[in-house]
Amino acid sequence: MRMLNVDELTPGMILGEPVLNHDGTIDLLTKGIELTVRHISLLKRLGIESITIRDPEADAPEEPVNIHEQIRMVEEQVRKDGRIVDLSSLKEDMRRIEEHDFDYIVRSSVNQNLKISVLTGEGNIPIDQKHRVTLEETKNVFQQIQADQKLDIDAVRKSVKTILPDMVRNNDVLMRLKQLEESDDYTFQHSLRVSILSSMIGKWLGYSKDELYEICEAALLFDIGKMKVPEFILNKNAKLSSQEFELVKQHPQLGYTILLRTQGVSQDVKFAALQHHERMDGSGYPLRLRSGQIHEYAKIIMVCDIYDAMISDKEYRPRLSPFEAAEYISWNSGSTLDSRVCYIFLSNLAEYYIGKDCILNNGETGTIAYVDVNYPTRPIIRVGNRFIDLSKDRTYQITDIN
């Protein structure tokens, strides 16, 4: 392996380590892919300065992930730092993963064509203000999982039925996200935001009322496995070690086993938790499924998971603008992400950009005047008396939306 500056990269090089998002759980580019001109350009656009490249001749074959080594790594950190971690619970969770037979999921094809109908309404009060008590109760459900208690699925469903109508009433989903108050509990806040985005995609896809309830439930619970990952790893501000990263990557299986033990949870919701890090080309994890093997809920949630992670602020990594995140989604549509979901998401999102003020990468401010459905991430901007067509002039980027 060797570390190279992005300016030194050439097409054909093999990525030695994944390019990750801020909390180390989303592969922006997957280890082992062969870099193309498009990949290198994307890395520059994302502000990535250097990456690890594999040296086929010098690098030894990789050893398979060893769950017992991951447990020993946590035990060593606990002894070293005097942390309080329920090791027996973690060992039991990892044992369940090791013993569970996932082969039937690899063999299955669970894609669905869902029927069309629409849930509508109106209202504009911030969700976390109108439903503060309900959301606090839901957050408590997450904390109970962390304390190794059972998932209260009835409480989750009660919350979903209470808040879903207000999630999908206003199509301006960017406004909905900006209205949410910042929270110290990133995992819960992120799940709520992904739930809003996923429910909107479900609405745009024409899901029935019952299907919207289910995708909302699935998106609230998709990251529940993170509650079983030691907090000192999950909230680490520095780059994760390879062993720490491999442990975090167990969270889809951890979440699946929690839902498997919870009576009344549908197979659709379980698959969404297990498969949200899979990718259409088979480059994801944990089962390296391909497009036809991945549930539609997981295809929706993976897009929303990536999008929200990229537009969210963290102490050690500033957020990207919604347009920069949308462009990443667009670039990966049809390769790692489902093209139908991406198109529905980007084309509907673009409709609500028009008229919003924005900041360009040269410091100028303008107003989004027009969005071409064929180029939803490259609109026409009015700056004073002139118009800039971002689909033709690629030197300009939108860095923020007001």
C-alpha cells in the first residue's frame, strides 16, 4: 500500500483503502475499485487530499475479518483507557452474527414493484417542535437498545403514525431538514432525517399509506445496530483504525439480529437494516449483494443515508452543500446507487431549489433561476444582471443554499 496525493493519481490504479464519510460508516469509494478519470475528479470535488493505493506486486493478500480480534481490540482499549463497556453483551451480539446463516439472503431476490397511491396534506411547523414528546420517547427506545434491552417496536410504530403525516405534507424537504434542531445524539438525529428523506421518496414513488408507514419505520431503525457499537469507537473524532472500521461495519448485521429477535417486525424492515450499505455493483457490505438481490427500501435508504451524511456538519469535517451532495448521488446513479431512486430523488428535489438564494465557489451570491430536469444538479443562476449556466460552465459550483 502507498499513500498518494490526489494530483498524483492516474486511471487504472486500485484503491487500497475505502474513502469514507466523516463517521467512517459510508464508503464514498469502495476499496478495490479501479480508479477512472471520473473517480479522480470526484475525489478532488469532495476535497479529498490523499488516498491509499494498492500495489499488486508488493501487497500481501488480505486476511479475512476476524470477529475475535475485533473483540480483543475493544478489550485492550477498555483496559487502557478505563472505559465502561458491556463486553459480555458485545461478545454475545458478535456471536449471533458469526452463527447466523445469511446465505438465503444472498440467494434471494427481494426487489418489489410497489403499487401507486399518494398520501398528501399540508402544514409547515417544524417536526421536532410539534412532536417533541413523541421524538423523545423514540430516542429513549434507541437508548434502551444501547442498554441491552429489547426493542419496543410498538413505541416506534406509535411514533411513526404520529409524525409521518407531517413528514410528507410539505414537498420542500430541504426546508424540513433545515428546520430540525441540532442534537448531540447524531445517530438518532441522522435516522430521523433519513426517515424524512426516505418517506418523501416513497411519496414521490407513489407508495400507499401502509407502505409509507413501513418505509418510515425502516428508515428510523436502519442504523439501530450502531447502538451496539462501543461509543468510544462510534464517536471517535480521529480516523478509525482498520480494526475499528471493521467493527463499525458490523452494524448492519447487529441491527438485523436485533430486529430478528423483535416480534412483529416485517422482513422488509429487517432487510432495510441489513442491506443499506450494499451497492448495486456488488461493492458494498456486509454480503456484497448486487442490484436484484437488494430490497427497494434499502435502495432508498442508502441514497438518503449518503445524502444526509454529506450535508451534515461535524466538528472535524464541514458539510457539503445540498448541490455538492446531489452531484455525488448523480455521479453514482446506475453504478453503485439505484438509477430509478436517484432520478426520483434528484428530479423532485430540484423542483424546490428554484427561487432559493445560493453562494458560488467564487464568493458571489445569486438566485437559482431554472433547473433543467436533465441536469438537476447544474442549474442556471442569476447573479445581478447576468445568468450563469452551471451545466455549461463547470468552473462554478454552488457551495451553499440560503
